[in-house]
Amino acid sequence: VQLVESGGGLVQPGGSLRLSCVVSGVTFSKFDMSWFRQAPGKEREPVACVTKGGGSIVFQDSVKGRFTISRGNAQNTVYLQMNRLKPEDTAVYYCNARFGFWPWGQGTQVTVSS
């Protein structure tokens, strides 16, 4: 399995980013998918999950109402729309199967700063 994340960057507080993750090597539509993040000096944590059927779960209270996870099965891609970004959202963002049991990709850096 290969995971390729993209879409990160430097954004001012209050701004938006849309992350993408292309998954190859597996039948993407059969798996629940999650986004995770790892801030400097902290452990990686799950952010949100999208199920095979398209339902979503947001794990972090701090991002509820601001982040939206979705998927495109035809594109083998999972997305994370991030709005009203805050400095505390700064982290490397990764996608993986729901419980993170695949080898990790390189992630995409999100930096929220003025």
C-alpha cells in the first residue's frame, strides 16, 4: 500500500486548506479511512474518519465544526477540508486506514501562523 498526502502549506489564522491523500495498492473502497496529525513534540493523534459508506466521525473536539473529511472512491482519494485554521492546528497530517495499520506516508506539513 502507498499513501501520498498533499495540500499542506503555510496559512494565516482563519484561513483554509484542503488536504488530499491518494491511496494505491489496496481496494480503497473497502476501507474506512482516517486523517491523523502529529504536532511537534507530541504523539500522532487521529483527527477524523470516513467510513466505507461515506459516514464521518470527528475525533477531536477542537476541530469539530471546522474540519470535514470526505472521500472519492473513484479517485482512491480521501480529503480533509480545514476551515478557520488556528495556530494549534499546526502539525504534519497523515492519512491511513482507520486504525493506522498501514505503513505511513510522508505526510503533509500544515503551518498556521501570521
